Amino acid sequence: MKYSKSVKTDSMSSFVMPNDLKSIKKWSVETTTEWLISIGYNDCTKYFKEHKINGRALLMLNEDDLKEIIRHNVGQRKNLYHIVKQLQIQYNKTTSSFFESDSDTSEIASIEEERLNSTVENGCVKMSKISLKSLDEEITPNLCENCYKVYHHSFESSVNNCPIRSHRGEKRKTLVSVIYLFLTCLWTSFMLTVVHDRVPDMQKYPPLPDIILDNVPLIPWAFFATELIGLALVTMFLLLLVFHKYRMIIFRRMCSLGGTIFILRSITMLITSLSVPGVHIQCSSQRYGSLMNKLNGALNILSGGGLYVQGVRTCGDYMFSGHTVWLTLLNHFITEYTPRSMYWLHTTSWIMNMFGLFFILGAHEHYSIDVFVAFYITSRLFLYYHSLANNMVLFQSDHQRVKVWFPLFSFFESNIRSMVPNEYQYPTSIFSKMYKSAKLRIKKFSLWVNSTKSSASNEKKSN
């Protein structure tokens, strides 16, 4: 083994640095002990042999590891750690990454062949259970904690490319999310009828001063244009769901976020009743009155989707705008779950979102604060939800607060372990899966019918 010129340290005058720093990772235990002898640490060779410290382990060695290796001589341990640290610094300067060489890839591949029994389910590679201890022993017997986590994460990421741990229960979770959204929309529709009856009298409480509404003239067709933009965004989102590989996750997140935001909206509009933002809005003659009328009105609002084009007319649902919520949610989902290269689609989606908000204000159907608050809350909750979903470490450290903002988050995202990749497939695969599933159910049902008939005939014969 060849060594270069000496490197000065504080603990000793100098130590010998190997010529080929990149080869340190390939050192055997014997080569490592030879290096120890060359720098004057003959007494430590037996400890390194006992703990099987090779080149890879040497590069990941920290002071805690040396405490386990050299227990009694504190000064010797401190001096040796300083030298090892200098060696690690010099190595890192010559290499861009600890896992950069081709030998690493081949080593991981060999471990994969020996340790893993990979299966494929729904186009995803699933890694069978593997103990961290066995992986540790296979690569090196003495890994420091941080390097161990980095190495194992790198190894697992190279094997698993599916964001879902298990597909079991995914359909059930999606169904729960749909029920959750339906119930929250029904509740919000009922709250709309309640606040409609509490809207202040326009003669006594005229529209509040608004810097935008006071300077933008009323555009009669603007609210209709807003809903047309919303329907266009819905169409784009449905096309995304049809072709996206992880459509259930996306749809479930949409339902979860939409339901949570509408619960918050129903609370805010119930707490404070604002006067109508425009004199063209007539609300005084339309009162629901009794509880049954309110329930019927809630069902009518829900069946019409709360849309102006469907004949839904409500007052008092200010602070904050429901139309803004859906426009912003659809825009964020479209831009999040389409490739970054489709910048033209993202630009179009954002322009439609902004024009939709402008037309809401142009129609004088909401105050400016309604639109601003709705956009801010929706976009922040979208980012907060996805930050937690993409990084489960954040969720685990903040799980109590998550239960308040997103009650069903831990249930919906329990099988998600990473960011959802933007992968697509032809919708024919959906119909083929539905056909196979229906065929299997029919077969099971026919078997059950036949077994019931045979058991019934056997009973008759026995009687």
C-alpha cells in the first residue's frame, strides 16, 4: 500500500495519507490494520480485527464507535479519532458521494439477489421483509447510525419505486373519503339555509366598503363565466384521474381536503353574518323558515352543486367563497399531478384560476376579503397536507395537530410512504381490472349457490 506526503494535525505532528483515497472504501480488514501500523497505532490493530473494521467502516467511524472499540486509553482514542476524521474529510473532498462508484451498485444488486424476493403488484415493485440487522451484517458490521440510515434509505429507494406500501384497503379508504365529502357538503348546504335567513336587511345594512368592488363595475355575466371556468377545470381534473396511475390517492386527497375546507367554511359563515356585497342581490323575500324547509333547501343546494347555472340562489355565505375554494383546489391538483414539463397546462390552469377569481369579484357576488381568504386557506392547506403526506417524519412529529386539521389523515395516508409519482396508463387497464374483478365475484357467487344447493340436497337425502 502506497502513501502520500504527511498531513499535519493538532494531536500529533503528522500522519501518512494514502495515495489513492478512492480505494479506501475497498480496503480489507488487513489493509486497514496495515494503515494503523503505518501511523503508529500498532496497539489498536487487535481491536480493529476484533470488530472487523474494513475501509468502508473506517470511513463511517465516529467517536462513539471508537469508544466501543478502544475502551481504556482515552488519549489514544481521541488522537486516533482526529486522524480518522481528517482521513474522512480528505476522502469526501476527492469523491462527490459515498455511494458513487459502480462497485456500490453491483454490491447492492448482489445483496438484492440474495436477500430479496421481489414481487410485482399493480405495476409496482414490492420489497419483501428484510431485517435491518441482516442488511447491516451483509455490508459492514460497524455502521454509525446516521450513515446506516442514509445507506439503507438509498438501498430501499433503489429497490422500491412504488409509493404505496400495500394496496389492501385502498378502495375502502376512497369510499370513506367520498362519504366524508358528501356529509360535509350536506352540512354546509344546511348551514347555507341557516345563514340565508340571518342575512342582514339591505335597507339597514348596505354593502360594506370594498376597494375592488367600489372600483370594478358590475359585470352581469361574470358569475356565469366563473362557473364555466370551474366546469372546464373539473373536466381537466377528471381526465387526469382517468389516465393517472394513482388516481385513487389523488381523488381521496381531493375529497379529504375539500371536506375539511368546507367544514371550516360552514363555521366561519355561521359565526359572522355580513351584509350582501351588491345591491343587485335580492334576499329579503326568500326565507326558508322551518326546519323541514331548511332540509329541503339543503338538498336542493346539494343536488345543484351550489351552482348559479343550476338555479341555486343563496345569501349570507360570505367569509369565505366556496367557488374560490373549488377553483383553487382544482388548479393545485392539476399542477401537482401533471409532469413539470407540461408548463403550458400549468400556465393555462393558473390563468383560469385567476380569471375565475376576477369574475367572482366582477359579479359582485363576494367581497374581496372572501376571495382572498378562500384562496389563501385552500392553497396553504393543500401545501400543508401534501408536505405531511410526502414526509411521514413531519407527520409523526406533528400528529396531534394533524388530527385537528385533517381528522382522517392518518387513515387515508397510512399506506403512502413517499411522493406520488406522475405515472400514467391507458384507461383500458381500468376496465380490464373491473372485468376481472366482476368475473371473479360472479364465479365466487356461483360456487356459493352450487354449494348451497348441494348441501340442501344432501339434507333432503338424509331425511
